[in-house]
Amino acid sequence: MRIHDLNWMQLEAYLERDDRIVLPLGSTEQHAYLSLGTDSILAERLAVEAAEPLGVPVLPVLSYGLVPSFAAFPGSPSLAEPTYVALLRELLGSLHGQGFRRFLLVNGHGGNTPAAQPLAEWAEGVGAQVLFHNWWNSERVWALVEEIDPEGSHASWTENFPWTRLSGVSLPAEHKPRLDVRRDVPPSEIRAQIGDGSFGGWYERPDEELLRIWQVGVEEARELLESGWI
């Protein structure tokens, strides 16, 4: 359940019986022909679908993350890593002060992963638990992606869900060769390497394949929320 659909009194009543909460993590960055909000859209939607049957509240997605490589693409703002880690620590610390003890972070952007270890260390220090879940490359999701088409990559078919497409925008029909993108160069050179923003592969595949992946992703996140705690 989204906390936007609750008032504070309802959430306080929830805390009398449970201490779990979900924070989706996304980014705002170029995804070729898909929405700039792709990572945020996917993380929040998956978190809500996973948590809904369990009655666990889901916070609004944190829509800004670590995307320095895409600085040359308009609409791709980035936080510095120390800023991002500090922001998450403060958010979780504030929630901890209200009584939450178990935090599932459903992450939709690979660049945010450096925050996982500092948050685990914070949690250990305060007697809480943080599960940092990269839903898009979790064990069963990634196994299914490789079964369908191992060339899935950033801004390719693997992120082309009905809810990340833009009305009136057509995607190329051809297969883009998989790119070995150098990250140790300025953003302008990264943009020159990748052109439209996709790292390669097909731009789209049948929706039934994407929905299979989605269902597995929701199930994995739900299982983690149910039984992933120590």
C-alpha cells in the first residue's frame, strides 16, 4: 500500500503490529526512446505490486540517483555518491526514529548500488535491517532475461515495458550491436560512444516476454519482503 493512500494515524496503527517499510530507488536519466523516468517507474510499480498483498507500506520512489556518466544527456541529473549515501542514511534514520526497523530498498538503477554497503553498516549499528534489492538483475529475473535474449542491456528491450514507453514515440526495428561502453571518459565521450543512449540489443520484444519477467520480479521482491529478514 502506498503511504500516499494513508494518513499518519493509519500508519501509526500499522507500526503497532509490523515494522517493515519499502523504499523504491530509481533515477532520472536517459533511456534512449523510453521515458527519462524508466528506472523510477519500474522500481516504484514493482515495489507496490510486491508489497500490496502483504499490507506493507511503500514510500514514494526516490527519483534521483547516481548517473554521472549520462551528464551530457539533457534530463539526467546526478547526485554525488557521498550526498546520495548521506541522503539515504538520513531518510532511513528518520524512519527508524518513528519505529520502522526493517527496510526493503527496491532498486531500479545499477548506478545506485554503491550505497548498499554503507547502508548495511548503518543498519548494523542501530539494530535495523536493510535489504538492498536490485530487482532487474536478481537471480530469477536475470536467469529469465538470459533465457529469452542475453543481449538485453541499458535502454534495450529489457526496460521496454508498457509503462515506460512514450506515446507517439516509435522505436527502431533493427538490432543495435552490443556496446562495450567505456566509463572512464568524460560524459561527452560516453554520449559519442552510445549515440541514442541504448547499450545495444533489440529495442523491443513481445510484451508476453516482458510480462513474464515482470511477474518473476514481483514474486522475488515479495518473497524477500516476506522471508528475507534475519
